[in-house]
Amino acid sequence: MKNYYSSLLAASAIILSILLIVLGIILGQFFHLFAEDVDPIIQQTYWVFLLLTLVLVFIVMMFVMAKLLQQYVQPIDHFTDIAHQLASGNYLARAQVEDGHMNQQLTITINQIARNLQENSILRAMEQERLKTLISSIGSSLLVFGRQGAVNLVNRVFEETFHRTGEDLMGKTYKDIGLPEDIEKEIEAIFLTEEVRSFQSKIRLEGDIVHLEVYGAPVIGENGNWLGIVVIMHDITELIHLEQIRKDFVANVSHELKTPVTSIKGFSEMLLDGELEDSALKKEFLEIIYKESNRLQLLIEDLLRLSSMERGSFEITSKPVNMIEVIKQSIQIVQTKLQKKDMEVVLNMPQQLIIPADHDRLVQVMVNLLNNAIAYSREETTITVSVQEVSDFVNIDVSDEGMGITSSELPRLFERFYRIDRARSRESGGTGLGLAIVKHIVEAHNGSVTVDSEIGIGTTFKVQLPVSESKQ
């Protein structure tokens, strides 16, 4: 291009020189007219001719320069404007000048650069969107700090967990964004040591205790440059809760198994020693052993049943079932316990109500609810069973006139081995798994079970089951 413009300037100079030479020749032909003896009229005519010649030369020069500007200077201005647009980020700009071999090559080159920049811009935008989607999809809180300790990146989970917006956090240091003190210390340690650290933190958010598994690591660039650190905080509250449930379960199972085994072992040893001569006392010991072995058998059966339900390995055989017959059959099963406490059951239900369900499982649900009502009710009281079809569901309420349950205990009522009154439950022979089994069976039918209670008044368990296969 440099050679081309040199040629252009040389051509322009040659043209200008030729025009000046021609003008000089023309003027030289009339040089003698400047003598003093020349007629003034002739001189005046000469000056007019000279003026017209200069005007004509000026017009020709202007025409030539206009052509030069149009053909060469204007395209350069256009290319310069396109280059400025590309530099400012407008990668859609394209060169349109196509006249002349040089202009065509320059147009093709600039447009190719523009297309390359546009493709790179689209690729970069896609990568940024992909990275943004990935970071937002991470189920853990994420923070990225620069080399100076300022926040460079925050994901949505962190904003929702700590109720802070990314705009408020960007540019602030880890000490200014309100992190718990132990997390701040660990982040500072990562900056100082440039080593990976993993630890657990327990914080309080909106009145709730949240357990976090915190992982921090330095960010190293391609050339080994230290760019900052990344901190990931995973909410493990549910895992901690499940671990506590597991520990409680193991402790409760150990305790529940220890009591009957200890009784059976102790009375068996006394009988084996042969020191008891009283046959009535021997019979009493054997009855205790038999009672405790039955209790141990019930506990093992309930544990196996509950374990099967929680693994999802048990099946619900859905067939048309008359809910009224299920309730009456359940009352017959617990009739002996009702008579011992001189209690009665009042029924408020229609003559027939058919629903798709597993007959034996529903009997188990009702027997467990009735046994629970009997165990925690006073003697000579009433248990009320109400059945009502509402919309697409059947509501079954089992109400007693027992001691009631405090509101703080209601959320834990369906936990395994949870008992309100352990002594009374132990006397009644319960395993502490009945309500947990009820919850699993009802939920397997796509139903729900809830409880309402008032101290000194009584408790009502409410079971809701769908009345059609489509609702299940």
C-alpha cells in the first residue's frame, strides 16, 4: 500500500507538472504582448484570455483532484471508520468499497477480520454463558477472590443462602462481606499458605442452625501465576440431621433390645439354678420370659417391616377396598385392649366407601392408630373414628380423649422410637415404631397423615387417601 500511494503521489505530481508546462507554453506565446508599445486593447484581451485560461486550468485541476479524492481518499476514510467501529466492539460493521484492485483486497481483508472478531465474540459469549450457567447450577455457595482478597465472582446459591446480592459484594474483601468469623480465618489462612483447606462451619441464618462443609483452594493460572482463591460452601445440614437420626436409631435399638434380652437372661438363669421351689413363682418367671420374648419378636418384626418400607422393597397391591370394613376389622383386632381399659369406639362414617388400596396395609395403619389411642388414653374414655369423602380424597380421623401432646413434640411424633411417655408405652408393649410405619404406608398410597393435639383434651390423627387410581 505504501508503494501504491507513492505512485499515486508521483502521478499527481506529473499531471500537475504537465498542466503547468502547458500553461507556461501558452503564456510564453504571448510574452511579447507585455511590451510598452503594444496596444492596451490587445493587452486587455490578453489578460482576459489569461484569466480564462487560469480558470480553465483551475477547473481541470479541481476535477482531477475530485477524482483522486473519490477514488482513493474517500475509501481510506471509509476503511478508517470501519476500523474504529471494530475497535469499539461493533463486529457487525463491514466495508462496502469495491472499486479498484487495491480497494477490493483491502475490503476483503477488513471484512475477514470483522468476521473473525464476530465469531470470536460469539464464541466468547457462549463460553461465558456456559460458565455462568454452570456456576449458577452448582448446588453449593461459591465465592472467587482475586489476588488482593476482593470478590470477583458470586453465584446464586450464595446470594440466596446469605441474603446478599452480587452487586453489593463485588470488589469487597472477604473481611467486609459478613462471613462467619471461622470462615474468614480459614480464607485468610488459604491466602497466607496458598494451600487447599477443608473444614466444617456451623452458622445461624434466620434463627436456624446451618452446617456448612467449606472447601477453599488457590486458583493457579496457565503459567503458574497465583490468581486468587475459590471457596465452595456446601450445605450439609440435612446430612448432619440424618447422621444424628442414625445415631439415635442405633442407640434406641440397642436400648430396646437390651431390656427384653436382660429380662429373659436374668430369669432364665434363676430358673436354671434350680433354687426356686415355688411353682407359682416359676410360672410367673416363665410368663415374664414369654412376655419379653413376644415383645422382642414384635420389635424385630417392626424393624424388618420398617426397613423394607424405607428401602422401597415392599409393594402396595391396589384393589377396590371397602374402607368401612377395614375399620371394623381393625376394631375387632384391638377389642381385647379396649375391654381391659373399659373403652369404646364411636363410629361416624357411611355404610360403604370403596377406594383403591392395599387392604392388609390399611388394616395395619388403623390397628396402629387405634393401639396408639388406647395406650395414651385414660380408662373409661371414648375413641372416635370419623370417615368422610371430601372432593377426590377420603379423610379418616382417629380421635382420643388422652393426655394430649405438646406442640414442640408434634414434629417428631412420626420418628422411629420417639415416645411421649416411655414408661406408659413400655407397659403397653409398644415398640415405638407404629407411627413411623403408619406414615410410610400412607405415603406409599400417595396419601398424607397429620396430627392435631391439645394438652388435657386429646389427640386426633388425620389420614387422607385418594379415592381413585388417577389421583394415586
